[in-house]
Amino acid sequence: MPTTDRGELTPGTDAIPGPTQRSRAKESRRQALLSAAASLFAVNGFNRVSLEDLGAAAGVSGPAVYRHFPGKQAVLGALLLTVSQDLLDGGRHVVADAAEPSAALARLVQFHVDFALSNPDVIRVQDRDFSNLSAEDQAQVRALQRSYVEVWVDVLAGIHRTTDTAELRMRAHATFGLINSTPHSVRSHGRRMAIKSARPLLENMALAALLVADGPPAR
């Protein structure tokens, strides 16, 4: 407990120790490994990337990777679990800060578009290498992603009050497909300009699909 100038104890002012320089450096290397994994897995595929490749891309030796992860499969698991948890936390935060369902939906769309355009490698890894996760990590990723879908479904239910939940869920999944597919095409164009033009287009298309009225298609 801290003291005054006279050596007296000062109650209620215990300092909470922050992260040490060593722990910050360790976390920085861990994040560098996950970033390298996203890039290498996206380009080459999980099975064609070695721990030595990951270490070299992150600036550490291959054996040093074991200080952070027990193996390559654990790296993949950490990558997809982290992203899935971040999506869920971010989606919940967006909804909590919105005053009404329509505002929440617009912000959810913006949030997911930003994620997709910022993380094309992770989306590609999820699509192609999900089956390489351990059974436990597959179950956890699916559970997190289902919870994220339900965040959208709850918001949509406040807009389409008479629509069946299964249809609302389908709308959310279809929107994810629309948004998540775009980064693959963005990669093949001038990236900065493509992202600049893709963002408003994606947001407008996604909102149009989510807000379209129920009923048979117009003829």
C-alpha cells in the first residue's frame, strides 16, 4: 500500500500493476504470428505452410513459435476464434449503442463491411481451412458465429415484426455472403481505390436486401 511523505499508509490507493514490458513483447510477437498466419494461410493454404514459414514471416525462429502455440493447428484455431469473438463483441457493442433497430442495422452493416474489407485473408482462411481446425475449435467457432448471427436476427426482428425467425436468419446469412465475397475481387484490383468504391456500394446493397419488404417478388 502506498505511503505519504511521512511514511503513513494511504488507504484505498493500491496500484494495479499493468502489463510488463516482457508481457507486452510476448503479446506483440503472438499477434505478429497470427497476422503472418492469416497472410500465409490465405495465399498458400494451411497444409502448405510450416511453423518455420510462420516464424520467418513474424521475425522469430521456427522453434520459438512453440512459446506461443503448441502447434500449427493451434495457430489456426487462435486466428479464427479471435476473429469470431471480435465480431461477436463488436456486433453487440454496435447494437447496445444504437437508439433504435433501424440505426442498429445500419451500424451493423457498416461494422461488417469494415471487417470484410480489412480482413480479406481471414475470410479466405475461414472459407478454405475451417475443416483443419480441431473438433473443439470448430465447435467454439460455430457457437460464436451463431451468436453473431442472432445479434443480427434480434435487430431484424425489430424491423420485420411479422417475419419468421428462420427467414430473418436467412437474410443475415445472405448478407454475410454478399459482403464477405467482395474482398476476393478487391484483391485483384487497385486495392485502395477498390475499397473506396466498394464500401458505399456494399453498404447500400446490404441494407436494400435486409430491408426489402416480405412477400412474393414483384412481376
